[in-house]
Amino acid sequence: PIKAVFRKDGELSFIEKGNGKVISVINIEVADDEPERERGLMYRESMAENEGMLFMMMVEETQSFWMKNTIIPLDILYVNAEREIVSIHKNTTPQSLDQIISAKPASFVVEVNAGYTDKYGIETGDRILF
């Protein structure tokens, strides 16, 4: 497979629930069609701390991801249509075929390096802005 290179499509801010303060900002690559969503971060050997991928899902529903062909461990954040984080799966296992399912319906999914959400204190109920 061809090694993918990060493509900056925009920026995404994590916003603290309650006070609206910006927690952190990352550069994002957007996966907004089926081939991009299927490929995701597969085959990437690394990703900078301030980079991530934003998946734009077609409908708000329970989402399910896996780590097939994904080399780097990730934190996966499921986000509803109101851009509120509804569940976070931390430090996912590279190459795993286990389903990683959102706790509630989600319209967006954000993938960042494993440990990012703990380092910056990002929690369910926080929001994203892009």
C-alpha cells in the first residue's frame, strides 16, 4: 500500500464544556467521502501531536470503527450533530479488528494520537469547532 502523507484541510478546536474556553487546536485532514472514511489513518507510520483526522459521517447514528491496518495507537472521539463529544475511546490497539463503538449516536469522529485526550484533559461533554 502507498504510504499516506498528512493533508491539512483545516483546523479543529476542542472547546471546554461550560466555559467555552479553547482547550487545544489541531490541524485536521477531513475524510468526507466513502473511500476516505474507509482508508482513514491506515498505513500511517506516525502523526504529529497537533494533527488528526475528522470523519464526516453521512447520518447521525451509532458509529463503529476498527484499527485494521492502522499502525499508530489512537484516541477516537465520537461527536454528535451538536458537535458535543459523546464518547472517547483511549489508546486503541493498532491492527485490532475489534469494533470500537460510540456510546451514543454520532455525526463526526475525530482521531488523534493516543494520549492526546488525557494530556489536554478533553472529556465527554466538551465540544469541537471546525
